[in-house]
Amino acid sequence: MASIKVILRTKANSDGSFPLAIQVTKDRKSSIIHIGHSIKDSDWDATNQRVKKSHPNSARMNNLILKKKAEANDTLLDMETKGRDVSSGAIKRKIKPDGGASFFAQASVYLKNLETSGKYGRHTSETSRIKYFKEFLGGRDIAFSEITVNLLNQFRAWLKGNRGIGERTVMNYLLLIRTIYNQAIKSNVTDNKNYPFGRGKIVIKFPDSIKIGLTAEEVKTIEKLELTGYGDHCRNVWLVAFYYAGMRISDVLRLRWSDFRDGRLQYAMTKNLKVDSLKTPDKVLRILEKYKQEPQKHDFIFPELKVLDELKPYEVERKIRFASKRIGMALKEIVKDAGITKNISPHIARHTFGHIAGDKIPIQILQHLYRHSNISTTINYQGNFVHDKTDNALDTVLDF
């Protein structure tokens, strides 16, 4: 059985005082939880675990000690009742979790993990969303038990009415809150008793979005444009993405010369690490020829990541995000000059491939090219570009 006692730490502070702490011992292993206050050794009654009356705030300090000890005992009893791990470390994490027990304390842990794992794009967008949630709350912190269905519905309305945010983006905010809530549950910071997500509560469902790709003729127009310098480079990046079934811009910019062997491209998609080997089309080879004379660094083909001395994940993601934004702006000017009125971005390369593929390619092959784990994802995605049946149905009814 675990034991809980209040102790005075043996290592003194610079002012000669000693930190007060709760010591949790289980199976001869102890964990220390600092209370946040320090006193002189002469003011401590170790036998009775109390602050002596010689301390000017002895009454208040003893009340705090009793409260903290009671919380620790309640936590221990709750964990034993529910059959959870009751090691000293587990009790400590439950009483005083890493980063803190409030929502925004856990949000800080979440953001730090994103930064450490090099997720620059997500770190940037999630930081902004957390700030909006805090603004909605008037700048105050909040306990997980306060995050109710009613509160989240108010937040959803606030995002739409006060910030003009659309439903799809609102879902990203709710998804973030759910992710941090789940993190807190897994870390034993809170439990799922008041969990506000799920059937009959807050359901996160992204609305359908309209996916429009370029036609084959529009792609040919882009291919034939007379471009030089940075404009030509942006077109090259976009075309390589399109030629490889809508490869993500982040993967295009990561391409290395060593990825191309025996007339094939072999690479792992960054998003899901799925590895594949694809034939290198002649159109791609002609583009690669343009970059063979450029300075080699880190074996990258395209220049965006060559400016980095070290390939730290966070800096790589950061550079790709800025480069993607700049390439996207250049592409808009390119299609404008080409007389194409459709919106274009790096990701439209994927929609364009899907639009031109239509129902010409077996869905299983498209699943392989898109790197989808589930074929239903491919069917739903490709459904954005195949309209023959509905078009024929309309013609049948209206042909009179």
C-alpha cells in the first residue's frame, strides 16, 4: 500500500529555507511533489508534519498542507478503487501532471510536443487556434470539467459570428480541443466523466468541400507558357506534383537525386510514410535536367531546402511552409497570364490529376497512386470529379 507524508526537503534554497513537499512511497519507491512553499528548518515539526507556531503564517501554511495531503489521499483512493496503476510515479502524475492540470497548461504541453517533433505548420496553426479559444474565454484559464457541450456550442457561435470563420475551420478548432482533452485523459490529468465529445454531444464532422481541378487543355497551356527565372521554377514544382498523381508540395521540395534510380522514383510520403516506386515520366526527366547544373547540397533537387545548414525537422517544415506560400502566390500570377480563371495552388495539382483521371483508371490503381489507406477514401475523393451519371440523368429528364 502507498504511503503519503509531508516532508521538508534536505537541500536548502539560497536564502537558507527548505522546500515543503509531499512524498509518495509505493513498493519502496518514492516520488516527490513540491507544494510550492519553503520554510526554515527550525519552523518545521517533522514528527507531526506541521509548521510550528514560530512561523508567522503557521495557521495558513498548515491549512495548505492539510489540503494538499487530503488531495493526495483522495487521488490514491480513487486510483485504487478504479484499479489503476498506483505506483508512486503514477500518483505523482495524477496529483501534479507535467505542465499542469488546466486546459491551457496541457495546451502548452501539446504545442511543445509539436515543436519538438518538427511539426511547424501544425504548431503555427494550432497556436493561433488556442489563442482564439483563450480570447473567447476572456483570457482566463479553464479546467477540463468546465469544457461542456454548452460552452463549445457558444464557442462555435462566437467563431462564426465574431470572427467570420466558416464551418470547416470551426471543426478544426473543436478537433484541437478534443485532441488536448484526450491527451489530458491519457496522462491521467482528467477523466472522461465530463467528456463533451461523441454521440449526443459535440460531434466533429467536416462538411464537404468543392474540389475543382484543371482540365488537360489548361495543363497543356501551363506547360507551353514562356517563363523564366522563379516563375519557371514554380511551374516546374507544380508540374512535377501533377505528373506524380498530385504529390504533395512538401514531398516535391524534399525530393533528392538519390530518390531516382533505374528510371523510377522511390520515396516515402511524409504524411503517412507509405513507400512507393513510380515510373519517371519523360516530362519529369526534362524538368530535372534544368536543375542538374545547380549547386548540390543535402542532395536536394530543388533549391528551397538547400539554404539550410542543418536539416532540423522544425526548420525544414518552417522553410517548406514559407516556400509553399510563395510558390502559391507565383502560380496565381502564372495562370492569370495564361487566361485561366480557376483558382490554383500547389495542392490543386492533386485535384487536377483526379479531374483528368475521372473514371478512366481503376479505383484500386488510383488508391495506390494517392497512397490512401482505405479505398472508400479514394471513392469519395474521386466522386468529386466523375459526373457522367448525374449529367445523363439531368439530360434524360430535361430532354423534351
